[in-house]
Amino acid sequence: MALTLRNVDVDPDAPLDTWPYEALVTLIERGSVTDWARLTAHVKEQPWGAVARQVQDYLAYERPVGLAPLLERTIAAARTAQERRERADVAARVDELIRRSGLTTAEFASRIGTSRSRLSTYRTGSVTPSAALLLRMERLVERLGHAQARLARPSWPGQGDESVL
């Protein structure tokens, strides 16, 4: 049986993040396993989104038997998984920046003000660099790229341009 939303003006087939809080409460309190599966799938996709936060708010004052622990575990697991993916993305970005720089790991580390061993922890994802340090890495690679471009560019008109001859 489909979820009946009384006194709430919402399309039951609309994305959950467009639903008002009262509709989400109705889904939690009177929904079926199918409805809860839809809710948990949404939370897994957006663990820090509005729906996950609203579910947390609801669980702060209501504890539906059996469902509350399930929803809390779903939110916690989704956030942990998202954090793991984000750490891996940052580690891949650090690795890419080091490779693009053309520097050795030790040279790169020295130029951003850290040790080679600390840079290695950023590269593997066991430690996440601060936003400021990540910006420093990106700016270093950008400066190195501009320096290489200047070296490749002719220093006076016609230099390196065979068509002038």
C-alpha cells in the first residue's frame, strides 16, 4: 500500500529532498519497509544532506522502536563511507599534483614546507592535508607550470618561429 500523506501537500513520487519535514516524519512513522528503503537509499547518497539532518533531528526527540537504530546506523555508515571516499579523492589529488610538478617527493615536500614522510601520508590518504596546504600544493604546481611555459616561450619576437625565416 502506498504511503498516505495527510495534511501535507507533496507528491509521494517527488525526490525526498523536496519533501517538507512533516512528510519525512510521516514516512518514518507510518511508512512501510519499501518507504524506509527509499529513505535509507537517499541518506546513503547524501549523508550530510538536508534529509539526513532532518532524520537526525527527528531521532533526537522520537525513538521509533527498531527503526531508530537502523536509521542511526545508516547515517553513521553512510558518513563514514563518504569520508573514506573523500580521503581517497584528496590522496589522488595530492599524488596527481606531485606527478604534475615533475619534482621528486622530497623536493615537492620541501617546497611546500613539510617532510617527505608527512607528504607520503597525504599521498596514501592516511592523513588529510589542511585546505591551506592543499592550496599551497596547487599553487606550487601552477607556478612550476608557468615557469615551464615561460622557458618554452620565445624571448623575442620571431624566436622559435620558423615561418619568419
